[in-house]
Amino acid sequence: MKDGLLITLSMIALTSMCDTVNQLFLKSAIDSLGFPLKANIAGIFNFIFRLLAKPRVWLSFVFSVVSLCIWLLVLGRADLNFAFSADSMHYIFIAFASRFILKEKFTGLRWLGTGLIVAGIVFISLN
Amino acid sequence: MPAKKVTLKILLLLIISDILETAIHFFFKKGALSEAALHVGDLSAAAIFLKGVFLSPFLWAGLFIVALVFVIWTTVLSKIDLSVAVPIASFSYIMVPLVSMFFLDEKISALRWIGILLILSGVILVSLSSKERLCRDK
């Protein structure tokens, strides 16, 4: 049984990492477009149309699908509460990737807030 | 680069995408449950399992919402930092228990209230951190 738990945890880590990579590609593609999105329907579709021309977005889709497949396998074998609580590591991956790969500026406040959210998710899933 | 402040509009978009995200989880779990009897032991069993899941109408309902969320999420990410958008999106962890309390008459345990408060304060701090940055940049 312990063995199964380890496999489930590794799968959750893997799906979190894939989703982080997916978000990184998407965000960097959006940033590289370098023009503001106009907040009306035509503007949004124009923006997404240009975005879809970026190969990076398709890479992000691939990672998103892989992440989804692994997540479905996790849901098939694990309790939803447990899966969600372990998936809170996702927020840690995103924070570090944003800070060190996208070079977003972090204040103490942002680290603290992210930490609180991770702690909160673990608490919620403890039931 | 556009201003990176979390405005009310962005917050609303994030909440909508959160609600949709909850629906996705619901549909995906439904899709996975219909195949749950199957034991996933090796790779070929996993392939059969996934094939079954992909034939489930619940999964396709979920995927339709995924496309919708992609549009909203792209809009949000074009306005604010990834490290702000993702934590704020954790709002669904708060909404699901609250919705179950008000509409399904479920009880929320003390432990869960602590978790909700922790997430809420975390979301507020992360949102504030992007405003703080805007002020400094000016």
C-alpha cells in the first residue's frame, strides 16, 4: 500500500510540474506578443488568434494534455481530498518558476501569501 | 507593458474561471469514476482506462469548459503576473466548501475553517503584493 502511495505522490508531482511548464509557455507566449489585449469580444479573439500562431502555445497545450492525462489517472486511484492536498505543491512550483524563469519580481508579501495558501489547502484537505 | 494591478474586473474574471474550473473537476471526476472499477496497474491498463475516460460524455463537457477557461485565463495573464494569477485562482478552494455549506447544508469543520481563513489571507496578501509593486514602479 505504501508503494502505491509513493506512486500516486510521484504522479501528482509530475502532473503539477507539467502544468507549471504549460503555464510558463502560455505566459511567456502572451508576454512575447507585446501588445495589449482589448477588452471586447473582437479584441479577445484577435489576441487569441495571434497567440495561436506562436509555437510555444502549442507546446503549452501538449503539456496541458499530458498533465490532464496523469491527473485523470490520479483521480482514478486516489481520494479527491488527498489528491487536492498533494496538488498544493503546484503553487510552490509556480512561485519558483515565475520568480526564476519568468523573472517576476517577488516581494516578501507575495512569498508569504503563497505560503499561506499552500498551508490553507493542506488544512482543508486534512478532513 | 500594461499595468499589473489586480483590478475588480480581473478579480471577477478569475472568480468566473474558478467556478468553471470547479465544474471541470466535477466533470473529470465523474468521467474517471465511471471507469474507476478498473485497476490501473501497468501501462496497457492505463491506456485502456484513458480510452474509457475519453469516451465519457462528462469528459467532453469538461473539455468544452476547458476551452472557455483558456480564453478567460489568456485575458487574465495578459494583464497580471503569473505568480499573482495562479494564487488568486486558489479561490475555488474557498468557494467549494462555502457553496456546499449554503446550498447543500453541509457542515464545515473547525479545521476546514482554519484552512479557508489561511487561503483567504494568502490571496489578499498576494493581490496586495501586485499593487505594492505598481506603486514602486511609478
